[in-house]
Amino acid sequence: MIARLLDAVVPLARLLDPETAHRLTVRALASFPQPASTKPGPLATSAFGLHFPSPIGLAAGFDKNAEAWPGLLSLGAGFVEVGTMTPRPQAGNPRPRLFRLSEDHAAINRYGFANEGIEHCLKRLHDRRRSGGIVGINVGPNKDAEDPVQATADAVKSVSPFADYVTVNVSSPNTPGLRDLQARGPLTELLDAVDGARQTDGKKIPILLKIAPDLDAVRMDDIADVVQASALDGLIVSNTTIDRPASLSSAHKSETGGLSGRPLFSKATRTLAEMRVRLGGSLPLIGVGGVEDGATAYAKIRAGATLVQLYTALVFQGPGLLSRIETDLAERLREDGLSNLSDAVGIDANAIVSGTSSSETVRAA
């Protein structure tokens, strides 16, 4: 009922400028009580030692300051990733910095890790009931950090007691120099630092790495080598892209920032398949980028994702999309004669990488 009501408000919200509409949505969701418990659904799955009631979650960027996660979990998200949070508060880039590309079912943002800072954000997670759902925290260094590696490690240490998992963001295009941390040497140093920082009362919280879709084969090889030699628990593929496909038709298509939504799907899904093949299934992957229905979510899973995240599609379709995708996924598994979600993970990866199949073909199925 509540999801349908919020879905009905989506067209009205689009009459406002994008950032104002987003803030109003977050505030509305922040008024929801914490869910008492989250019961496993028919697609419940496990990854990096956690049990997810649904494989469909919210990507970082929607709930930057850990305000809306109770509402998102109550509306059926299998998990919510809050942030990106930085050690110190950060205003981000000047407005306007969020643009709807309605004709393209896409968005461009250049927020620049705008957030209230870790200390302030964690106050909203201090009394969280762990039985009420899975909440990950996405962290990164401040823009002016003298030592981004140490700043990121410090952030991991600060948020670890409050998170079910922590994601290290080295892939936003809106922080100068951040993507350089994806190179072999800096990435090795970074993962060593965050591994040591995540110790919390003898417990090692899962650490994930979020990478960009704008990687060549050499960089993907480097990331795979470094990740396999590290203690990393999972990979998120991918962040937004700096590419601008020729198909874009919106007047905002030339805005600076990261492009998300439907035009990112093919590129992000191919990068997902490339990393699945390189890692050989040794790490769970979360697929992000262009997920807008059951077909695109299923394509991510078949390309190698154990879990799937979305964000931009909610702007156009509302929170009822979460349950619709889960229902459609279950039906697609039945049609393919698969009894478990894990049976579908990665079955198209080799074909996508070799060019004998494509994410677009899978999406249209």
C-alpha cells in the first residue's frame, strides 16, 4: 500500500528540480520505523558470510547520510548501502549537480561525495537492530585528503562497528584522482590498509571494492590480480560512467559527471562479466548499472552477479519496482528450469566476454 502511494507521487516529484525531489523523498522515507524483522523471501541468498532476504538492494548514493534506510528496507529492499561517507563533512560540488535525462531513462550527477561526515551519519545507525535488515556503508576519502589511502582506512575503521559490510569507493568520477587508486600499486596499498583497519573486537567485517565501468583490459587484469591476492570479500561492478553514448538525446547529455541508468547497462554488464571470468567465481560480485526491471536484473545475475543493486530506476518508477523485480526474477528462474538463484549466477559470463552472446541479447530475452 505504502509503496503504491509513493509510486503515485513519482510523477509529481519530477516537476521539482532533481536534488530537491531527492531530498523530499529521503525525508519521507526517514520517517519510517525500523522494520522489526526481515523474513527471507523465495530468492534469499548468501554472500560474504551474510544472508540476504532478497538479492535486490539499493546502491550507494541514494541514502548518502544514512537517513532513509529504514524506509527502504520496509519497502522490500533486500539490503541498503548508505553513503558515500567521508571522514569529515564535505559540501560537494556547487548546485546544480544532479540532472535527469528523462528521455534516456538516465541521470548525470556530480555530487562529489557530498555528505555530513562519518561521525554525524553514524548517529543514525548507532541503535540499529541487525535483525531488521542488512545495511552496508560506502566510504571514501575527502577531496582534500593529504593521504587518500590512510583516509580511507580511517573511514573503514570508524564505520566497521555499525555496518554489516563496508564498501571502499575508488570509482567515483567526481573526486579528482580517486580512480587512480584502481591502479595496481595504489590498489595493493589501499586493500592492505583497509584490511588492517576493519578489525573490530576480533571480528572481521566484510570489505567490498566498488570499481568503475571505464576500465581497459589491462586495468581489469590488474584489479583481478590484486583482489585475488588480498583479503577482499567482494566486488561491486560498477559505478557511473564518464562516457556519453551517441544514443543520448536529453538536453543535459553534455553535463559533467557520472552517467547512470539505462544507457549504462550494456557497459556495466560487460565489465561485470569480464570480472567474473577473470576472478573465476572466487569472489561474490554485486551487479549495478541500468537495472530497471526483472530482465535487466536477471541479466546481471547471468553475467556473474550474486546480488544486484539499483538507484536511478527508482527516480522514474518508484519504490514498487523492488517487489516487481523480485517477482519477475522468480518467474524467470522457473522458466529456465532453475531451482535456486545461485544456479543462474555467471552462466552467460563467458559468452558475453567472448562475443558469442551479449548483455543486450540477454536483456531483450
